[in-house]
Amino acid sequence: MPWVFLALMSVYGVLCLLFAFVEPPAALRSLFRVPGIFVFLPDRWVMPVGRVFVGLTSLGLVAFIAITVLGVRH
């Protein structure tokens, strides 16, 4: 069961990275918000930098959970 969560979180992280450079469809736009701290960046950088941050953070969390909690090693 934890693999399903990790797979969904990985897909979300990859989509965040993709939508940092391509605008998401209107139906999905509300799912890919960015943390509020990024409002201090220039307007054109808020969404790309925020989505890259969220995507890399979620992928890093997936790797951390897989290695520490599930004991996955290569």
C-alpha cells in the first residue's frame, strides 16, 4: 500500500516539474499551487520557481521515504 502513495506522489512531483514550464489545463490549475513565500519573487518567476520547488521537494520526499521507511536500496 505505501507503494501506491509513493507512485502518486512521484507522478505529482513530475507533473509539477512539467507544469513549471508549460501552463497546466484550467481544470488542473488549482491542483498545482505554489507556496506563498514565492510571492516575493518577480511576477514572471513565481509559478515556475514555485512549481520546481514543490516538484523537487515531493520527489525528494519520495526518495527519502523509500530509502528510510521502506528500506529500499539499489
